[in-house]
Amino acid sequence: MNQKKIFITKTNGKREEFDINKVAYSLKKVGATEESIRGVLVHLQDEIKEGMTTHDIYKHAFSLLHKREPAPALRYSMRRSIMDLGPSGFPFEKFLGEVFKKKGFSVLVGQVVKGRCVEHEVDVVAYNTEKLIMAEVKFHNELGVKSDLKVALYVKARMDDLKNSSFNYGGKERKLDEGWLITNTKFSAPAIQYAECEGLKMIGWNYPVGEGLETMVEQSDLHPITVLTTLSHGQKKQLMDSGVVLCGHVRHDKSVLKPLGLSNSEAQSVLDETQLLCPEE
């Protein structure tokens, strides 16, 4: 018997027919077992309603998976967890700094540096003995928003000005090796075309293929504080405002939870979750 077609709303506002196979593919990609996938899809199939958003559907799928397999559920929710580092972009910049540190770089955020013509505020400066990277970070609060050609043009002009100067990082005078544009969402097609033509390095979600932001984060084995389900949105924001952006920060220093006013049992639940979700940080 043919099931009635259901149309849902994508993050960019467009409507499309709901395809449960896309959800199954996403669950399989993060390592969920076949048994868990079948269980999630059975529940989901009965609960999808006309007009629901992809965000609501995938959020619900994550909550169902989390009850069965917390670790794959964590990977499934990573993109949303990174977005929850907002609404300002500063926690995202700090999180990126931690990712660079894990790759062996020394990192500074929010640096004012002098180009050949003017000063620039650079979101992330990462350096080691071999390379100096400066990155412009564009954070978006909605998945459907893309960094466009104007952003790519702007960043390329800034990096060109900076490449004509010398900087003292790591105790030596050095030139800028790479200028990056990093976003937590995606790039428009013209932005990608321009960047590939001009040699501007851009990192976004699923771009470049196999080397995008999701790959950088996965390889770092770091997780933002926003992955935790035992803390409310307000509590996570309070931690981020105090400079805590990693799940592992809480695991290593439970004193950061004290300002939240949690009971002993509530605090222990948070610590138990950090041990489960980010044991290697």
C-alpha cells in the first residue's frame, strides 16, 4: 500500500517531499547500528507531520538515537551543537582555536595586526615552527545561510594586505603563509568558484569534500560544550560566557559547574555525560 506523500520545510525555506532514507543514511554515517537505525525510523515514520522542518525532524531523530546509542548520537548532532555556540561568533572562534591547538598550533584569538596598508582584526591566529595561519571566521545562526561571494572577496583583500607584512609569532619574524575563511555553514557556488580561482583557502561544512569543518572537528576528537544534554541552554551560555567551550573542560575541572548552582546529583549527571561523550579530551 502506498503511503501518503508528506512535504517538509528545509532550512532554506524550500519544501520537499520527506525521504526517510536520507535520515537512515545520516544515522548510518555516524556509526549507529542497524538495530538502532530501524528503531529510530519506526518511531519517526509515525511522527512526521506535514510542514515540519528538517531541523525538527533531525533533532527528534537525534533524541531517539541518544536513548539507544549516545556516542553515535553525539556525532549526529555535531553540526547543530556547533551552531548552538552562538548567537555571537566568539565561542565558535575559541572552539576553532582549540581545534588548531589539537593539531599542534599555538593559537591567539581576536588579534589586531598591521597589514601593509591598514590594521586588521583577525579572528584566529595559529602558528607553529613551520606555518603561520590567519583566519577570518564567519558564524551563522541558521543552517540555510551561506557565506557568499562578497565575503570571499572581502577576506581575500584582507589577506593580500596582510601577506605584505611581517609578524613576530613564536619568537621570530615571519610572513603569513596562509589566509583562511572558515564558516560553520556552507559557501555559495560563486564564492567557491572565486576562491578556487584565486587560491583562497575556505573551510565550511562539507567543503572542501573530505576536508571540511566536520572533518577537522572529527579528527580533533574535540566536542563543544553544547553537545551536553544534561545542561540547559542558559547554563551552557553561562559556561561559554566564562570561557568554557569544550566538553572536556568540564570533565577535567568540575569547579566550572559551581556558578550554575547545580545540586550534587545534577552535577554528577553532567560529569557522567562528559565521561561518556568526550572521554579522550
